[in-house]
Amino acid sequence: MLDDFLGWFQANGGTVDLSVMGITEFPGSGRGAVALCDIPADHTLFTLPRSLTLSTRTSPLPPLFGIDKWRAHKLHKNWVGLILCLMWEDARAHDDVPCIPGATKWSPYMRTLPMTFHTPMFWSEDDLQELKGTAVVDKIGRDDAERAYLETLLPAIKSCPSLFPPSHLSRWYTLGAYHRAGSRVLSRSFTVSKWTNDDDSDEPTLDDGDDNADDHGEPKGPESDDTDNRANTSLGSAMDIDEPVTNSEVNLPENHDDTDDDEDDPSDVAMVPMADLLNAKWRSENAKLFYEPLILRMATTKPIKKGEQIFNTYGDPPNSDLLRRYGHVDLIPLNVNTKESTHSTPAVSLSPEFGVVTNTLGNPSDVVEVKADLVVDVVRLQWATEGQGDRDITDRIEWWLDEGGDDSFVLPYQGSPNSCSSAPYQFPRELTGFIVLLLPGTDFAVVRTKGKPPKGKQSDPKVLSVLADVLKRREGMYAGGNVEDDKQLLTSASLTTNKRHAIIVRLGEKQILRAARESVVNALHTLQHQARIEKPAKSSDNLNGGKKGSGGDRTSGKRDNASPSTTSGRSHKKARR
């Protein structure tokens, strides 16, 4: 199969340096590229013409289906059109179909794509329960994907039996085939924009893996984070590159363009043969895909030793995203310097062969998402105790959203929970600002007049109190027990791959929450301790000040004897309150 693919790749304008790069199977990570000898930096591994990429722009299906009809069925929106192109190419690559010139162009490439996936999209309900509370659950998008299949794709297929023979429907155009094609796009696609005259001077934009595409419907948005003509494999639609229009492309008429300027063009999302064979691991990138006006070029970014795997990059996402998009997780020693290269301590993609996970392994890119609704629920309790109206807090929430405030907040990993570091956890300023905005003591009229959210200090005891309750409630949302319980579960060699992956994802998030909550609790204890020390001293000073000019030692002595118990008791009551 690979020999056929390589022959097809080279026959269609692709070049590959087979003297330095080979394709092989790697335990735990599947098929990937390997260095056959020491490779220097800036060495070209392969190139391919842009016309060899597979997208709705290069596929013959849209014009065969009819451009107006294609748009009438809304196949030009989101990923549904590209998914249909892949399903159609899949059928033609594996089954006998009437000959259509150019319709089998990608058949050797389609035969190299995976037929099965281990992502949560394909998990049972029991397995999905193990992910309860994680950032995965709300982003799988199975219901949205199935709605797009039933309401958009299936009617389009049935409307054109000449392109989609009825005998193929039960095999190549099922809901399962739709999920498979969507997962191929999500895990292996790149962003290939048309080259414009401005691209010679403009810096490229790189896709950082936005979450808009998780229901096999929404394309990714580019994010500029580089300064040269290169593009990286990221989450889902992975690479931003641009190319001139050629005769091999199918472009929709300009007067049919109803895509907003701020929206991404779904026809930019493309499958890129050969490039999608490269795997990725956390901070292990040693090659990147560079764009040029007519070709795409994969080149090394650092020297690679003989026998080492050649890695592109996913952008170092958290395990929740890795599992949801690619079906695996990354584990590396958490005591390494995450800001430096991990060449000597490579990441581990967990596979069934790994039985016991040590306490020091994890993904430094893990995050916890805290929804604003949870913060609101906690603060509403304070509104109730303060006797404030519900309408007022609702006005504050609406103002926050109108001003562009987030409806969720991300808590990143900030160090190993076993670390000896005493540095407090640093919460996002947006989160502490949102809390201060909602607190009863905040003058909302002043906030609106200034036109910007208040600055929240996480040293404020009221903010800390809210944070402590929010974090405690967030911890309670997960499946399984506490951190120690999940660590114990991972020592079992009888776990299924899905359950092991789920535990690793939720454990990484639980450890972040524990570290953050312990930091908050410690800060509150420190403030309370300071209050116990300072308030008795102040009370004693006040009493001593009242004696001046009042006479004898006997009176003074009585007050001194009384003050330790009475004033200390008052201050302790105040502190407790």
C-alpha cells in the first residue's frame, strides 16, 4: 500500500528524499516518519504541488454535483462539503464505480488513511462517563455531527444517485462513515489558503486549533504566532498556507460568496498527502511544513539523529484535546523545565503496553476550564446573604458579556503538585476581575461609567473566599474519586485503553485544581492568622490610649490584666465572622 502511495505521490509532482526519510511503525504511536541517517537542519524532506492537496477547492465533486446545487444544500458551509468529498473518494478508492475522468485521482492516498479511530466520538456511553467533568465532554459534538449528517449531507446524497449509487449508501455513506471522514479531517487536515499578491510581504498566520470544528462542521481560525514562511500541524485544521489559483482548482463564483470577511473559508481546509504521515509529541517538533507559491515543502528545523522519529507539531495541546482529536495522550516527566527543549526527556504517548503510571508523569499543557456560570452560582449565595436583588447581578453579567468578557476561564498547569515551590497559584486576571464585578460591595454604576471591568486582586479575602468555593465545587464535578484514587486506579494492568486515557485526562485536571485550591486555602489561613495577631494589638493600643491622664497604677493594672482575655476574644470572633 505504501509503495503504491509513494509511486502515486511522485507521479503527481511530489518529491521525497527517500535516502534520509523512511515510513515505519512506531510502538504506541503507529505509522510515522523515521530518519534513515543523520539529517542536518534546513534539509528538505519532501515537497508536493498544491494541486495535490484534497479540498472542496481541488476535488472534482462540487462541479460534478453542480455549484448552485452544492450551495443550495449548504455544502459550502463548514466541513460538511469536505467530509462528503472524502466519503466520495473513499467509495471510489475501495469499490467498483462508473469511470469519471479525474475522479480517482486520490485513490492511492485514500487507501493510506485510517479506517478506525479511538477518539471519544466512538466511545460507548460507559466509557464516556469516565470523562465526566473534563474539558472533553462538551466538545465531542456527536449530536451536532449527527444533525449535520441527517439534515444536510444525507439529503444531498439522495438527490444525486448518479454520483452516489444507492448500492453504496449502506456502506460508504452511513453515519459511521460520516464520523470516520469527519475524524480524518479533524485529526489530519491543514489550512491551505489561496496565495495572494500580498502574501509576499505579509507574515503567515498559523492555526492554533480553535474549538469551532468539533462537530465536523466548523473550520478553524488562524492565529498569527510566527514570523516566517512556515506552518505547523495544529489541532484539526493545522496549517495556514496560500497558493495561486490554478486550472486544477474549483473556485466558487465571486457573486456566490456569502462568507463574512471575519469568517474562515471552509474551502481552505485540506488534506495534505505525505505531510499527515508525521506524528507529533509534546515539545518534540523537528520538522515543519513551509509554504511557497506553487508547492508545500517539509523541512527539518533542527538536526535529527539516525533512527529518531521525525515530528511535526500539534501546538502542544492539553491531553483533553489530544484524546478528543487524536485518541491518545502525552505523558512526560513533570519535573523537567517545560520552557526548554525536552529532547533528552521525550514525551510518551500512552498505549496499552504501559501498565503503571508514576506520579511524576503528566502533560504540562493540561488546563482546567471553569465556566462563568459556576462563579455566578457561588456569588449568588453572597447576594442572598447581603439581601441584594437578583436583577442587579443579572445586569452585571449582561454588561460583562456585552463588553466581550469570557463565559469560561482557563486554569493552566503551573507546576507539579509534589513541588517544593511556595509560589502561590496565579489565577487569570479575567477570573478575579469577574468575581469582583459580581461582589455585592462593588459599585456597578462606577464600573459602567469607567467602561471596563474592575481589577481583581487575588489577595482580597472576598475573592479568595469565592475562589475556594468555586474550586471545591469544580473538583466535585469529576468522575472517580480524588487524586489518590485515580493514581491507584492507574496501577491496574487490567484497565481498558479508553478508561486509562480517561483517568489520565481527569487526573491531570484534578491535580491542577488541587494545587490551585491549596494555594487559596493557604492564603486565607495566612490572612486569618494576620488578623488574629493585628486586631488584639490594636485593641490593646486603644485601651492603653484611654488611660492617659486618668491616674493611678491600680486602675492601669486592672485594665492590663483584663485586656488579654476580653479583647482577644472579641478579635477572634471578628476573625471567625
